[in-house]
Amino acid sequence: KSACRDPRDWLRDAAIQRDCLAMFAPRWDALGVANSGFVWMVANKRTKIFMQTLENLLPVKGISDQQLWNALLRHHKFRQIGFRVLPLSQFQLLYDHTLRKWSQIKDKAIVVHGVSHRKTYRLAKANLWFFDEKCTAYSKELVPCNGDFMAPSCKI
């Protein structure tokens, strides 16, 4: 069983004197260090202006919203935004290499984010895929790859 749970209390405590918390993107180019797959924003005047700017720039972002997030977080106009990368042990990225050692790290994870391609496959392998008949939003037509996430043809 995974320790994945509602992260809001943990995030509220961690956000003291911070405006923005984000999962780690292990990149040192324009796409890093904030992973836009999971971001916690504290509501205040600074973050309101930041989010309005982000919204206004979305039409020109190209393929990556993550690149836009990181460009804004680094921009000199937003130096007053207090930003922190969330600890990887509790906010886990689910790559193939982390999936191989999932049994060792799953008990510490509060939030898990599938990254790159084959996200559904990795979530299913880690027993973290919950879009099934028990889910009120479930519809068989919405299940990717007809539910066969391990199929070589399933690329999501």
C-alpha cells in the first residue's frame, strides 16, 4: 500500500514564507527546475499577478507550459515570488527507473506524478491507477488503450 494521501496540510505547512511550491523537474535547461505537473500556489497579491501573467502568455507558450512556468519564475519581475522545489522523497516522479524501485520508495510518497510518456502504464504498474468502475466519473469509452496499459501499442 502506498502512503499517497491528501497533501494539502503538508503543503500549507511547507508554504510558510513561500508563494509557490512545485515538484522537481530534473532538468537544467528552460524546462527546469519546476515541474508544472504539480504546483501549489499560495493566494496573495504576488501570485495573483503571476497567475494573470501566466494566463495572458498561454496563447504563445508553444508545446510546453512547463517552459513558460519556469521562464516566469526566473523572470526579474517575479523575483519577489518565494519559490521552493518540493522534496522528491514525498513528491515522487514516476519514471521507469523509479518504478523499478517503487516497493522501496512508495511508503514515503505523498503525491506521485507520472512524467514523460507512458504515464498511464507506470501508474497502473505502481497500482496507482484508480479510474475504474468505483470512480463516479468512470466511463469505459474514456479508458485509454482499452485498459491494456501494458500493451506495446499503448503510448500514454
